[in-house]
Amino acid sequence: MNLEQLKNKLVSAARNNPPSDKVPYAFEKRIMARLTTKAVDVWAIWSRALWRAALTCVFVVAAIGVWSAAPLPPAENDSLSEDFEDAVFASFDQHVEETW
């Protein structure tokens, strides 16, 4: 449909039906109240979620910091580094012995 024809039809329909002078009581306030309740502020929701996540992260970092700063009781056989080295080089040592 031609936009000019559509515009002319809408203007003629508006002229044939003039607005009434009667407006319901507090009509404007009701409309404005509905407009404000329907609007969703996405940035506010996103910001609130990020602040909650940041607060949670701060608590987690603080808990891990306290846990890592706490002294550990000394172990009798503290050979974790030796056990790790043996586990890493175990397959290498077998491979070298078999090839020679």
C-alpha cells in the first residue's frame, strides 16, 4: 500500500472521530504508573548480578587466602616432591632402560 494513501486515510479517520473532552479521573497518573512498571532496566539487573558475583568472589578469595596462610603440621615423610618426580619420570626411565 502507498504510504501517502495510508497517511491520508488515517488523517481523515482522525478528523471524523474528534477526541472527547471527557477524560477519566487520574487517567494520566494511571498511564504513567503502568509505563514505569512495565519498563525493565536490563543494565540495572546486570549490574546487580555482577556486584553479587564480585562480593562472592571476594569472600572466596579471602577464605582461600586464610586457608593458604595457615601453617600446616609437619609430615613425617615429606616426600611429595620426590613422589611427583618419580611418577613423572617413571615411564621415561622404563623407556630408556628398554632401548639400551
